[in-house]
Amino acid sequence: MSEETKYTEDNIRSLDWKEHIRMRPGMYIGKLGDGSSADDGIYILLKEVLDNSIDEYVMGAGKTIDISIQGTKVIVRDYGRGIPLGKVVDVVSKMNTGGKYDSRAFKKSVGLNGVGTKAVNALSSFFKVESTRDNKSASAEFEKGNLINEDSLDETSRRRGTKVSFIPDETIFKNYKYRAEYVAKMLKNYVYLNPGLTIVFNGEKYFSENGLKDLLSDSIPEEDRLYDIIHLKGEDIEIAITHSKTQYSEEYHSFVNGQHTTQGGTHQAAFRESIVKTIREFYGKNYEASDIRKSIVSAISIKVMEPVFESQTKTKLGSTDMGGELPTVRTHINDFIKTKLDNFLHKNTDTAEQLQRKILQAERERKDLSGIRKLAKERAKKASLHNKKLRDCRVHLTDSKKERNLESTLFITEGDSASGSITKSRDVNTQAVFSLRGKPLNCYNMSKKIVYENEEFNLLQAALNIEESIGDLRYNNIVIATDADVDGMHIRLLLITFFLQFFPELIKEGHLYILQTPLFRVRNKKETIYCYSEQERRDALAKLSGKPEITRFKGLGEISPDEFVHFIGDDIRLDPIMLDKDSTIEELLSFYMGKNTPDRQEFIIDNLKVELDTIEEDIKP
């Protein structure tokens, strides 16, 4: 019988605030990541600092925020009231310390728990806070949460406000980099929600005059809007609504006290419910909810007293009350939409008629597809059971009502050899594998009917669980894992076309990625280096002594499971699929997947010349 493990006073340990944050960062900022996903930790650090500056603007102090990101260093400077000079150290290093607890100063604030900047401080290798007010300034500098320098009060002529500088700790956020596209999207949401606020990011200005109307204007091109954007504002609530001519699913942008609630919550549920109820009553018809909401593109922002979020990252509202003597969130939203949207439709008969035609069209399409969808579901069920196209994982995105599993991933592979390697090396808890058979169909300009009739597309959407709504998506990350050859590139393009054509919101919301796997393995007896480019191969050859062995991986199936585990584990490299802000989906698809072959040939030749010139420059002695 084994000796009983001793349990004494020596086993009891108390962690200070910074040790706990560094040991359990997920409790404070969600996942870590390397910056390839919009919800990775480095963006949460930026958001936590920015939220304080936004709260200053909301309280009427400071109309401009300056942001600089150069490499790994982030600087955020606002022109608000400035942190009280005697509390500069406390507010960034003492838990449960901050002005948000005083409802006189911050009535409808984003940050409530006094944790935000402490988490940034603890998770940064360098952190400095500077405050200026009343012609005096004070500053404090930290390293991994430890105070290393504090400057006493100094006279200054600088404008009042707070400046925070930090560098995320590379021992926690490995191989990370900030992607300007994700930062820009975050900043746009801030200005949409705060008309009149100017944010300057690396010299580029972000500003909005029309709030959520501007958000929808930027989200959906004018030629794709069924009718002009409906923009309604009230006390503590703002909504914007239109329908897309081409999009199939519903698209919602929801916010609480300026926080982007990407997981929705009670306010978004009430919003969806209220739209259906109001439209049914307006037309006097009991239309199906799915027909009313099909192709809707909308946004809602509400302000709540002391909101309750379901995680520290504040991505889902749990509150049912607006606060004070106000009604519930559901009642408040329902009353507003019932009155304002009903009045709008009575006054704008052209919009009302276009909306009704859209609903009737959705009804016809749903009925036409009902038989096909039933057969498709049966085929998908049989295929999943017998053909093993999907090697599922144990934990999914929608398993928990409170906190989504942000690591849940589906790898889409080509052929049995590649899927076999990934299947054997994956994390069975969070990583699933879907194996394609042959090349997918070019579905550009095809109707949704083809998704159910084509076996590969039908099985793929069934695996993702997006037949009805992308809100039921089972995996946070959808990763295209194909060979780095011509055929693999073509399959990538066909899959991206499928998602752009039928499920563009998956791309807009940052769920789709390309898996980067090494092209070369360079090794000697002591060390192995995996290289993702020609330049990395040359660097590896220069580093390793002797005559190292070089292996060129022609396909994913050639990489053994023992090696593959490195490429889909902690060191995974993902390239996010992002939409070019200057091109519409229709423009992208028609150019790359349409019948304009000569234009594409010219494009390929021009870009090939640029690539060859770059390679020649790299290999010059």
C-alpha cells in the first residue's frame, strides 16, 4: 500500500495578485494565442487599457485617444481627467481598486471589477503608467507586475490625461504579433458607439458621426442592402437594421456599455425576439421567425447600470435588469422596438413593402428546400456514423452556456493520409478533423440549394452545425489544412469560396484560418529546425554546423504524427482569412472565381514577377 501523501500547513500557499494572474491568465483575459485571432490575449490587454480611456470620454473628459503599436510595444494616451496622482500605483497594482466602484464617477462603465489594468501589468514584461492633472504628473514603472520605479509629483505643462505603455510578456504570449486589421476593427467599434470621439492609431484617424448606422454602412455595401438602414435611438438604447440581398444567415453586432458582446446575451436574445414580434404585429401575419430574420444585418447597443457579464472578458451579458427603477432588459428593448420600429414602418411604406417581399421570398425558399434539407440531414447522419468523415473532439464551442470553448477547432483536410496524420497527433479534447474527398465544387454564383445537394458541402455544414444559424457553430476555429502545392492551394480557394458564398459571417467574425505547416526540415545530430519559407531554410543552414540533412515536405501526409503534434500544438501557426475593406464579397468572388480568365492570368503573371524579383533579391550574395 502506497504511503499516504502528507498534507500539512506547508502545503498551504497564498499567491499575491500578480502571481495568480500570471499562473492563471485565462481567468482574466480568456485565451492567450499569438495574435492570429481577434480574441487572443494581446488584444484583450489593449482593450482593458482602452476601456478606461473610453470611460473618460463617456464621462465628458477628453475627445481624443492616441494609440501607437510599434512591434510589441503598445502606447495608449488619453486626455481625460487623469488618475488621481496619489493613486497611480494603486490603481494598476492593487486588486479591487479603482474608480468604477463609485457610481457617482462612473455610472454606466465598461470596467467594473477593478481588474483590467492589473492584468495588463502582471502579464507585461514592461508596463508604465503616467498621469497628468492640475499641472502636475506622476508615473510608475513595472516589470511583470513588480514596481521597479516610481516618480514623485513633478510640475508639468503637458495636457491632462493618462498614458499607459506596455509590452506583453513573450514568455506568456509566445511568438505573438499585433495585426493591424484586428486593432482597426476594435477601434471602429469604439467610435461607432461613441460618436464624436476621435481615435488616432499609428497616425490614422477613426471617427463616426452616425453611430451604429455607420457600423452597418461599413459592414454591408449599399448595393447589397435591400432597403436603407433603419436607425433608431432612444435613452440608453440604439439600433440599426437592414436586410442583405445576397446573404443567407443572420448577422448581429451587439454592445453593452460600449463593450462588444461577441457572444450576445440577454440583450441580443431580446432584440431578435422583439423584431419578430413587432413585424408579425405590423403585417398581421404569423410569419416564421426564421423567415423574418433571414439575411438580417443589424446592431444593438444598450447601457445598463452595473451590468453582469458571464466572464471577465465581458463578451456575453448575463444581466436581466437595466438597473435602478428601469424595467428588465427584455421589456425595455421590446417596448422600444415595438414603438419605434412600428412607427418607422408606418411612415416608410416603401421599406415596409420591400421587407415583406423579402419575408415572403424567404418563406418560399424555405418550403422549396424543406424536402431536400430533410434528405440531406439523413445523409449527413449516416455519413457521420459509417464513413468517419468527421473525427470529432470532446469539447465544443457551444457546450457551455456561460463560457465558450475558444480552443475548439475543426481541421478540414484533403485525403486520408493528411487527415490520418492530424487525427493521430491532435488534442482529442478540442481538435476535430474533417476529411474531404477530392476537390470541392466551385460554388460561385450558386444558390443555397447546392449546399444540400452536394455531399461534401452538406456534410461539412452538418459537421459545423450551421444548417440553421451560425450561432450554433460547434467550433471556434475552422482551419483549412491542405498541402502547400498547386492542388492544395486550389482546394483552399474553393473552400474559401464556399464560405464567402454561403457563410460570410464566419469570415467576418474571424473563425476561418489557413494552417501553416513547414516546407522543410533541417537537422543535424543535435538539433532539428522546421522552416516555413526559403529564408528560414537558409537561416537554418547558416545556424547548423556540418552538413545538415534537408527534407522537403511535399504534402501533409508525409509528416509523421510524432512531428505533426508540434505544428498543431502550442506552436501552431495560423493565418486568418480576412476580407479586404476595399472589396465587396461579390467583387472578390467574381474576379477570382468567375469567367474572367484573361484578367486572372494577367494578375497571376504580374504577381509572379514581383515574387521572383523578391526571391532574387533575397539570394544575392
